[in-house]
Amino acid sequence: MQYAFDIGGSKIEFGAFDASGDIRSQIKVPTPTQDRDAFVAAIAGLIADADGEFGEDADIGISFAGGLDPKTGAVISANIPAIKGWPFGPELSRILNRDVRVANDADCFALAEARSGAAKGARTVFAIILGTGVGGGIVVDGQFIGGRSGIRGEWGHGNDVSGALIRHGLAPVVCGCGRTGCLDAWGGARGLERIYAQIAGLSPGQERPSYEITDGWQAGDALATRAVDIFVDLIAGELALMVNVLDPDCVPVGGGLASESRLIAMIDDAVRKRVLGRYDAPLVVPGQHSRDGGLRGAAMLHLLDGGAGV
């Protein structure tokens, strides 16, 4: 058995996987975000219950939304204040007295897609998340790459889409990272909502949820269609750069917008028209594990050479 956790700001999801990769147990509990003792107790409680159910003390893999210092295992960034700056993996290993491996949730999604999902058998995989915002993970030959800073695959930050915003008549906004012009502010579900609100002239509080916008687009609504076209243009421009740099065999998509297969096909077409290399088959595709890739990838962390995360 392998135990896996996918930890976010609102919930802790636990899964117990057998040797075939099938999930035998799956439980969700609220995340104690402010109290570290309560946070550890929630994890320990789920493990104890699984030990009792399956009669073994399995190793543990954890996927979470944040970054880790590759030397100390300290949490660099996370939406859970209780673990900020805490050596997450090493301390949990000590407390639980078993092997604990921790990695970023986008990395775990990439690992799941590379080993058993849409990119199975591919050598170079750049998996992207189009969820609340934009994320990404890189897997080469079934292994993570990089590691000096503990932050990798974050193609939603450090770029500047201001030129494209001006071209589409959109006003820039400050990203959550503090910069202006990051794709992360425009490339996820909140970004699509922001695009629609601006071109529709909506006031704060009148924003439409992303699923209503995509529903309107599918039904032929002109304003929703324009919003989606702008969204695809912004995504494709930055993703084409990543494809030129990495030359991936496959770009699986996770997150809520991955369920919009027509949207993903539009992004794929736009990207392949912009890149230098030739891709005759679809490159950007919906992930097979778009709903549970973080959890499945966490269960695979023990398969990596030299461990995973810290």
C-alpha cells in the first residue's frame, strides 16, 4: 500500500493505493490552516485509521499547493499559514516515524500524467494547471527536474502579458505575487472571469462565474466567445514560449478548465501555430487525472530516484 495526501487551503484529501495503483480508500477532511498541532493531528488520524483498516504502516506521499526549500524542506509558500517556514517532510517523518515525501501539487499532477495518464510513455512532459490560476510541473524520463530554489514550472509568473492586454483593450491588474502583468492573473478561471467582466463593462460584484462564460460560449453568445478568444490568445502566447524552451512530447492539462475539451483543443491549435517545432498530432491535451492528479502523483513519489521533494 501507499498512502497519499493532497492538501489544499480548504481540505485535506487522503487516499490509500494498492500495488496496482487502484485507490482502496478516499477521505476528505477540512484543513486546519492556523494551528500546526491540529494540522498534524488531522494527518496522523487519517494514517492511523488506514493502518487499522489495511494492517500495515505504508509510506506517505504528500501533494500540496506551495514550494519547498530543497535543502531544508521548509515550506516557502503555501496558503496554509500553520506550515509556512516549517520543514514539512522532515518533521512529519520524525513525528510519524515513517518515510514522508512532499512535492508541489502541479509537480505531482505532472508525475501522475507522465507515469499513468495522458503522457504515459512520453519522455518530456510539461503538465499545466488551468484552475483558479495557472501552474505547471515538469517531468523528464519519469523524474522531476530542477531544484536549486524549490520553485519550478511556474509559467504563470515572471512573464509580462501587458502588451497582449493593451491589444485587447484590457486594463492590467496586480497579481497575487505582487507584480503586474503576470499570466496567472489572466490564465485561470478567475482570469477568464476578469476578461469577461472588463469587456462587458461589469462593476465589481457583477462578475459571472467561469462556467457560465464557457456555457455561453458553447451556446454561441458573442461576448462570451470574445472573452474565450482573448483567453486562448493570452494562454497560447505564453505556452508557446514554454514549448519552444522545453520541447515537450505532451502537455496534459489539469484544473477545472481541463474539463472544457473544446477549449483545450483551441489552445492546442493556437500553440502549435505559434511554436517553432512541428507537431502534427495534438500536443496540449486534457489530463486523464485532471481531477485527482495531485493525489495520484503523491502516491508515486516513492518511485522517484533518490526520493522526492524533501
